[in-house]
Amino acid sequence: MPDRTRRGFAQGLLTDLRPVFTPRMVLSAWIPCLVITVLHYRTGAHHAWGHDVLRRLYYLPILFAAFSGGLRGGVTVSVFVSLVYLPHAFTSLLVQDPADALEKGLEILLYNIVAVVAGLLVDRERRERERQERLAIRLGDALAEQRRIEAQLIRAGKLGALGEMTAGIAHEIKNPLHALKGTAEILRDAVPEGVPERRMLELHIAEIDRLGQTADRFLSFARPIPADRGPVEPKSLIDRVVSLVSTQARQGGVETVAVTDGAAALPKVMGDPDLLAQLLLNIALNGVQAMAPGGGGTLTFSLGTERQGGKEYVRVRVANTGPPIPEENLERIFDPFYTTKDGGTGLGLSICSRIADEHEGGLAVRNLPACGGVEFSLALPVAEGIDVRRNTA
């Protein structure tokens, strides 16, 4: 037999025997067996009561072995007890047990019966406990998934109600804006160029246009987000966003890093590539803008998989080395109209959150205490039945 084969056989044998020779088994079963056997062999034949006691003491290590090692542990010790007791029971080696031969034979049989029954009961109890633990884990995953869905529904309800209100307000604003702009243009054409009044009317029209654009953004937030969903490779999505943001990142002195090692083995996700690219691009540009005033930094894209609520997700992370977000603002950052930017509308991250919800995923943000900076993470459910490595559905 080759050395490698012998080593493999020896390792397998030790692995099989390890549960039988654990420290607990040695202390509770093997050492008591040896002590009882030594006492049994050294007890004189005229002490019949001593042999009766020692013969029955064997049940204790057998039961301890079954409790510790289940069926395998109990049967192993009971067979060992049977083998070491046989010479003492039926031969004159040192001292023979003075009990009746039938009684001694039944005792050996009972050793093994007790070991099998106790071991089976212990194994069944362990299997039941493991089943309960697995059930508890599944219930925990289901509760976590339920909380996530509830949070999405609550946020979706708030966004829906807010969207309807915003749409109504924006619509009511746009109608008079058209009238104001038309009137201002008529007055501008009636005023000669070069006079101060002409300049004031041009500023007036420019501000009306700006208000119209703001109203259009509110309307775009209120409108449902159409999604043309299909299988999307996460790596191609990252590559697309990196190419779109790289120019502005270089202008701000920001280095863009895409960590996509092993991305080819990741499963596909179901989604609209344009909407997902819009989501990640918005987050990336926010990160670039947060870092640029401080003299540059690093924008890192990474991919991975995880399980939530019994489902598999691909998680896309976008981390920047900019200043951290105040803790009191982390929970509000996805709220509509909440912004810390001068002149910002506070709709960008809200729309990103809606896109994530439309894809049955989740968008989260956290500060990175170890290296500093902020990390946004997008979890997208894996497309069922899609295997990237085989490119088959």
C-alpha cells in the first residue's frame, strides 16, 4: 500500500474513532471500565457479593458512553466490556466470577442491549435538538426577511403618499409658471436691449426656468419607475458605472478601484441594467463630490454574495474615503427632500432607494470606522435558474 494511501486510511480511522475517545469519554467511560475490570479480576471467588456489584457497575460507564457518544459510543464501550469480562466470566484466568453461567451470559447480552437502546435514544434526542436549532435559524431568517419587507412597505407607503402630494403640488406650480414665463417673454420683447429693465426680465425668465426644472424633478420622483428587468451580470454593471464616473473622479483627484476578483463566478441578478446603473452612478458621484473638496480620495467598488431570510443575494458595495455621515443623519439619508448639499433637492438617494425596492432588494449605508469613509451597499436577489458560468437559464 503506498504511503499516501496508508496515511489517508490512518487519518480516516482516527477521524472515525475521535468521537469515541474524546476527553469526556475517557474520563466517564474508559477509565471507569478499566478500574472495574481490575477490581473484578482481583476480587476473590469467595466474595460473590463483590462480583455481583462489580458486574453491575459496568452499566454506569456504558450509559455514560451512550450519553456522550450516542449509539457509536455506547456500543463501542459495551463490546469492550463484553470482551474484557468474558475471560473472567467463563475461564479461570486469575479468578473466575462465581455466578451462574446463564446469569453471566444474560448480563453480557444486557450490556449490549442497554448500550443500543440508550444510544438510539440519545441519537434521536440529538437529531431532534439539531432539527429544532435549524428550525430556529430558519425562523430567524424568516423574521429578518419579514422585517425587511415591512420596512420596505412602510417606506414605499410613505414615498407613495408623498409622491402623490408632490405630483399635485408640482402640477399646480407648473401651470402658473407657464403663464408667468409667457408674460415675461412678451414684456422682454417689448423692452429695448441694453436697458436695465431688459436685464431684469431675462433674470426673471431664467428663474422661472429653474423653478420649472425643479418641478420636473419633483414630478419624476412622483412618477412610477418603469423597469425592464432581465438577467444582469454584476461585474458588467460595475464596469459600466466605473467607466461613467471615472472622468469626473479624475478631475476631483479621486482614484477609482474595482475589486472584482472571482466576479465571473457570481450568479446573475434580475434587474433593469439602466436603472441599476443610475442607482450606482448616483451613489458614486455623491462619493466623488464628498471627497473632492478635501483633495481627493479612493472610490472602491466590490462584489460578494450573502444569504438573507433563506434567499441568496449579490451585494454591491460602493465605499469612499470621504468624511463620515453624522450618526443622527444615517437613518434619514434616504428620506425624500433630505439633503446636506447647498441647492440640493434631496431626491437622488430617495429615488435610489425606490429603485432598490422595485428590484426586491435593499439599499443601506454605514460609516467605516476602521479606515474612515462611508459605504453604500446594494443587495439584489439572485436570478433563479441563471448560472453565469454556464450562461444558461
